[in-house]
Amino acid sequence: MHSKLSTSLDMEYIALFPVPTATHIIHDQIVRTVKALEQLVKEQVALNQDVGQIEAVPEYIRLEHEIDRLVFQAFGLSDAEIGTINKKLNAFYGESPEEQDMVLEEDEGN
């Protein structure tokens, strides 16, 4: 289980990332959403679902997108910056332009 934003990186690169001080509201929303995601994964594992199946569950996808949205908000990113990040991540993960457009449309709806 990992968000596209939590891809493994070398420590030397991670140290370069600015770490925002999230408001208590954003912090609490992130914590609640992560806990909901963890609970969903536990439930799916209990049903003998493998990682690929769990990551395809609509609620899992919704929670992942919500976490990403909250992180973007914590960093104060503009819509253009978010669009650039999403396009780069989708290209990295080999998603088609149609899939990229779907993700961007979903993010714009939030």
C-alpha cells in the first residue's frame, strides 16, 4: 500500500524536500483518512485480497486521492503545480494520457 506520492526515494533527495507545517485541521484530516485507509486494507486482507485487488477497490482509490489532495493543500500547491505533479507521476507509472486525464478530472472535482 502506497500513494504515488510516497514512492521510495534516496535519503539525500528526501532531505531536500520542504516539509510544511500543516494546520491542525489538515493534520487531523490526514490522520483520519490514513486510518480509514489502513482499516480498509485490514478488511480486504481479511477477505484474502492481494495488493493489486485492494488498490483497485474504489474506496481505496478515493482515500488515496483524498490523502494526495490534503498533502497538496498542506504544501499550498496551485492547480497548475498539482497538474504537473499528477502528469509526471502518471508518466512515471506508465499510465496512458486518457488515464492521466481521468485522474486530473477527479482531482479538479475536489
